[in-house]
Amino acid sequence: MARELFARWGLVAIFASGETLAARQAQDVALGYLRKPYEMAALLQSVEAMEALRAGSAPRQVPQGFEAFPHAQPGRRGESSASFRRLA
């Protein structure tokens, strides 16, 4: 579904999944990954974190279990995104 949304309309996703490897393998069409199970607040915080990163700011809060993919972070291509990864 994420690939179709990207191909048709250029929409990117934040994956919510228990399949870490699959999410990382499809990161070309996603901004990040939120590990299941999660609370609705964590999903909203993930969206807010990505908005901040895409605007060039540091997010106020990054929920546990969220990983921003490196290409989604302006100025961070090829750098580690460990400061935004919270996969406990």
C-alpha cells in the first residue's frame, strides 16, 4: 500500500508494524517506523517528530519505539539517526 501511495501521489508513510526488518527494507517510501504495540499518543508524537525533523528542527519528543529513517532527516543523509531512534 505504501508503495502505491508513493507511486501515485508521492505520499510517504510512517510504518506501524511489529516487523522491524520489513519496515526498514521498505524505507524508500516511508519517513519512519513505529514499533507495535503502541499507544495512539505515540503515533501522534511520531508524526509531530517527523514534522519537526522535516522542518530542520529537533523534535520536542520522540516516542519510545519510533525510528526516523535517515533519508527523512534533512542534512542527515548517510549519517546515523541514533539520536532519533528509540527502539528499546
